[in-house]
Amino acid sequence: MRVLALLIALAACGQQPAPEVEATPQAAPVPAPSPPSATSGRQIGSVSGLSAETSSLTADISGFSIERTDTGTRVLLAADTLFDFDKATLTAAAEQNLRRAADLVRQGGEGAVTVTGFTDAKGEDAYNLALSRRRAEAVAGWFRTQPELRARTFKTEGRGEADPVAPNTAADGTDDPTGRARNRRVTIDIPRGATRP
């Protein structure tokens, strides 16, 4: 009855009633994920009383990780992202991670930057030691070609299969390709920059 009276009143005013529209439910907006903080990290341990922190911006997939200690920054590069199997010549794909490492070298303190190569345990010890040295030299050589890094001093060292970060073989003695891949790496130790007051 009320609707009919309303329609008559509107008709008397010369206006057409608005057509009824069914309201459609709207989804609540989903908040955008927060970007990762450049300073966030997680504690990974302590060696010789020095705390170490790994950046949360790194990923195993990229083959690039960072550890910060009281004395400096260590960049760890997976050798498989830098070199072809059993080679010490940098691939074209290596440049992305090397440029990221070069940015950290530029931000670091004065003093020599140490580049160390490591291999897995497959093959002869002497061969692996020589390969790890050549790989460290290849990375240091790339840094030396960068205009802003030419004045820096780079030391190189090959450690071969020493100091593995993962087992080269599984518990049953079979080959562990994932562990061996983690052991094939190059580390870059950058001195800590001056602390601001």
C-alpha cells in the first residue's frame, strides 16, 4: 500500500520512479602484502664469538646469499650460477649475481676483499684445489674490470673440497647431488665499513 501511494505521489510530480536494482555483494578489499624490509634478517649462528646474520632478501634459488658479521660482510655465490660444470670461465648468466656482489663491495670498508673458491668432493683433491683457485681468480678478475672497483685490492684463495657446508654423500653412502651443489661455491669477504656516530 505504501509503495502504491509513493508511486502515485511521484507520478503527480511528473517524475518516473527509479527502477529497482538488486544490490550485489562486494568482496572486501584484500590488503597488499608488505614488501620485505631491506634490514630484516634472521640470526643464523655465532662463530668464534662473532654473530652472523643472513639477509631475508636472499633465496637459495638465486644462488646469492649474504652473511653479516662484526668484521664485515660475506657474500656466498653458488658456483653453478657462475660457471659451467668443471669450468672456471664465467658464464653470461653470472653477471647478475656479480653485479649484486659488486654493489656490496662498493659499500664496504677499506681493505682487501678476499675471494675464495670451493668445490665438491668429486674428483682428485689436487684437481679440485686448482679448479677452486681458478674460479676465485675469475671472480676477482671480473671485479677488477669494474671502473669503481679498480682501486680495490682483491686477494684470492682456493680451498678445493675443504670446508664443505653440506654432505657430499647421503647417509647410506650414495651420491648427494644437492649437497655437492651447495659445496660448489665462491665466497667474497668484504671488510666492514666505518661506523657512523
